[in-house]
Amino acid sequence: MMAETSIESQAWATRMTKHVMEMNKHLQSRLLDMMQCRLLQDPPDASSSAAIRKRKKTNFESLLLREEEQSQPESQGS
């Protein structure tokens, strides 16, 4: 009885291992395909997206400066 259970467990483990390896190969293949598509695709407009990022960064920095300026008179007045 114990030997049968052990053999069944080993067979199940072997089947599951093969299944996981097959799924892993499939997922790796899909990932490589997706990466290749992404690398071959031209960005929509690299210069405009860089300009947008720079503009957002500049807006954020100016907002921080304004907040600092507003908080300084309050701390100096006390």
C-alpha cells in the first residue's frame, strides 16, 4: 500500500514538473515575442514625449519653490 502511494506521488510529481516546464517555455516564448515587438516598434514621438516629461518636471519644481516661498514668511514671522 505504501509503495503504491509513493509511486503514485512520484508519477504525479513528474507529470506536474513536465507541465510546469512546458508552461515556462511557453511563457518565455511569449515574453520574448512581446519584447521583440516593443523593440521593433517606433515610439509615437520620442521628442514630444521627452518634452512633456521635461515640462512636467519643470512644473513640479516650480510648485515646490512656490510652496517653500509661502512657508518661509510664516516661519520667519514667528
